Amino acid sequence: MGEIVNLRRMKKRRERQEAAAEAKQNRARHGRTAAEKANNRRDERRRQALLDAVRRGDDG
């Protein structure tokens, strides 16, 4: 005779697997590479440095 299976647990397991597969696809589709992240960080630091250079002080 076959193994007794809890259908609720099987349904939850299947849904978790489907969600994980969808998450993997979304990460591949929308994720950024390490180089892109590094470029964005560099651009942000450059922008902040430019703003700091032209910022007026409160001494004024």
C-alpha cells in the first residue's frame, strides 16, 4: 500500500517551491550586476562630493 500523505503539507510545499522559482526568475530579470552597483555607488559619491563643494556654510 502507498505512503500516507498530508495533502495540506504537500500543497504548501508545492506553493513554496513555485514561489521560490518565481523569485529566482525575478532576481534574474530585475537584479543588477556587481559592476552596475559599483557604478551607481561611484556616481552617488561623485554627486555628493559636487554638492558638498558648492554648499554654502551657515557662517554667512
